[in-house]
Amino acid sequence: MTAAPVVAIGGTLCDDRLWRDCFEQPSPLLVVAGKLPSGAVARSDRMDSYAGELLAALPPRFSLIGFSLGGLIALELAAQAPERIAALALICAGAGPETPEGAVSRRQGEARAAALGMTRHVRQDLLLRYHLGSGVDEAAVEQMAERVGLPLYRRQNDLAISRADSRPRLSGMRFPVRLVAGGDDALCPPARHEEMARLIPEATVTVAEGCGHMVPLEQPESVRTLLDFLTMRPDRRH
């Protein structure tokens, strides 16, 4: 049996640059959060409906890599169509719902981006929260945010705020799962990944030591290992 195709979904204010150093050609099918694989912006701004749009555009069966918001999207895809998921890898992504404080923080971020411009918002408000490791090109983070732009930023926040609590769903996963945490990630710390792993029947956790939140930029070799996890196994249908 051949491996299922791999779909990689990025996080808030990320575009395909996030994965540039992670994959060799041919790369997985890359999806920008809030968009469809074609590059068109999705119609829906709610997580459940957006996942439905994505499922209509994705292969009949696939493996998933989701980073941050992309991980939240991946969890919704897995909940709606578990029979289509061959394996799942989540990077710096939790499973709980958005908190009221988190929703307020997201809307404040949008207001800051509108007032300051995207680059200054990232530089002044987000880079410190990401706890980037040494040697990371901060300009790459800023440039991704500029390309994503304010309207899609708002749409991505809509998705995050409207997400369901995926924790009750984790025990029903019947496919292999790999969780990757940044050792210094304060946004989604390793303990949260360990909590998720205890609920998933077939899950393992890897900690990328010395990394903050942006593991694909900070330690792309960790993501390459995930690709091996997803592709170097036969597609085990249930």
C-alpha cells in the first residue's frame, strides 16, 4: 500500500514561506489558514463550515500536518471526516476552545495591526510572544504577515474564536498522531501537548528543545521528521 498524500496547514499570519526549509520537492499540499488549496479565500469565517469547504477540496484520503491555527483546523477536519485521515501531526497546537481573554486579545491584535501596520504589529506585539530561538529570521515572520494582510488576519481570528473544544474528541482518534511542542513555547507549552497525548490512543510527543512557538522556522528538521512519520508508513485504513 502507498502512503496517503500529505496536507500541511499553516498558522495565523503564515503563508507558504513557513514551510520553505521543511520540505524538499515534491512538497505536501500547502494550505494557508482561511484559504482553500486553490489559493482562494474560503467563503466561511466559522471553523466548522470552513472545515467543510476544505474537505470538499482535499483528496479523498490524506495525512495532515497542522501548525498552530493550522492544527486547530486539522482537528476539526479529523472530527468531521475521521475516515479520510491516515495520520495526523500537530505542531504547537492545543485542543481546547478559545477563552474569552484569548478572543479579546485577538481582536486587540487586529486593531493594533490596523493602527500600526502589520509589520509594526508583529515587531512590537508578537515576536516577543513567539519566543523565537536564536538565528531565526524575524524579517521572514514580518514579511509573511504583510503578505497575509489584515482582512485574512481577521478571518483567521474568526476561525480560531469559533472553534469547538476538541478535547472530548481526542479519545476517538483511530489513526497515528504525532505532537510536536517547542520547548520554550509559552503560547502552547509542552505540558499541553502531554495532556493531549494522554487522551489520544496512539499519540507520541516530541519536544523541540530551544524552540519557541515557530518550530517550522526555528527547527525545520523537526518537521522533516514528521513528514517521514506520515509518509514512511502504509496507509492503514480502518
